[in-house]
Amino acid sequence: MLDDIYTNGELAALYDSLNPAGEDSAFYLRSAGTPKRVLDLGCGTGLLACMLAARGHAVTGVEPARAMLDIARGREGGGTVTWIEADARSLDLGERFDLIIMTGHVFQVFLSDDDVHAVLRAAHAHLAKEGRLIFESRNPAVKAWESWTPEQTARTVSVAGVGEVGVQHRLIAVNGDRVAFETDHVFHGTGKTLANASTLRFLSQAEIGTHLWDAGFTRTAWYGDWIEGPVLPESRELIIVAQRN
């Protein structure tokens, strides 16, 4: 089941303001390099997909949430990207790509081993020879969820056409490698509040490595930050570059 933040039009409209392009986007643009065939799995509102297309890449964006794709199709440059409403786990496009990306920690929404295996196998099947899969996941060793409290996460963003919206997170439960939390969205103009419950899976570097190997990826590189530093115990990110033989 998809979270309301992706399927609810009012919440989807907030996504870009809450998740603007940053050093992660710069990393993916840099990693893409010269123009190539790019598949963006879980492309969301299409911000990065359009940035890649503007740099000459032939981009296909896959997203299961129609509310997000509606924004993607309507954004500036949206007409230069091929948009597909589909589930990455069962994807079969009948073509191959030089680069596949999964950004915005989308890898963490796959909560079971079967789901993880399915999406990695689908990615492997859609890669051309020597093609790369690049994605990131939060490092569970850092326990980022411990700071997901209203006091530490509360902020206000200004959204075009909506006005100011207050957002805060609240940790609900930690069950093994799964972390459940709630996000409150308060629309200042109307006083309306929309709450969304989410669950993310925090896999270790070793666990992700095993899943990659099982999916057919035998060549991987790992970074602990967006400037390609090594993975350290205190690294907040696990950034993976897996290459198909």
C-alpha cells in the first residue's frame, strides 16, 4: 500500500517544497555523466528526471502513485520524459538502460525480503551490459529515527498555490529493522491537518550487499556521503553503485 504522501493530491503538492533538489540531486546528475538511457524508479514528482532530461539524457520515469505522476507530467520539461505508472517490483518494459536510479530513499519503502529481491531483480533485468544501478538507504547504525520527534523535526514551508504548511514527524515504533512514524501536515491558511503513517525498512550495508548479490550484482561500490567519501560507522547514508556484468 502506498502512503498518502504519494497518493493524496494535497500532500503530493507539498513534496517538492519539502524535498527540494540538494546535494543528493547533484550527486546523481554528476554520476549520470554524458547523455545515456536512464530509468528513474520511483521518480515521484519527476524533479530529478526532468533535470536529467535537460542535460540530454533519454529518461523514463516509473512511479506507482498517480498523484505524483500528475505533477511530473505537468512540470516544466515534463514533456521530454517518458512517464509510466507502474510498480517497480513487477516492471517489464522490454528495453534496457545504461543507468537506473532510485532516489529519495525509495529503497526503504520495500518492507519484505521478497519485495527487495523483486525490485533489484527487475532493475538487473532492465540494465544493459556494464549498466549501473545507483540508489541510497539510510544507515541504520546512526539510528536517525531517534530524532524523529515533533520538537526536533517541526518546520514550516511555503508552497506555491497553497501557502504556509507546518510539518513535523513523530516516531511510533521500532520493530526490528522496520521503523513506523507519523507525519502531521498543518495547512496554516485553513487550519486543516492531514496526518500520514509511514513505515521504512533500515537494512545494513551487509544485508543490502547480500540482496544485491542474490539479484545478480557482483560489482558494487559504496559511499557514505554525497561527495563520495567512504562508509563510516557515523555515515548517515549508504550510497550504492552496483554494476551489471
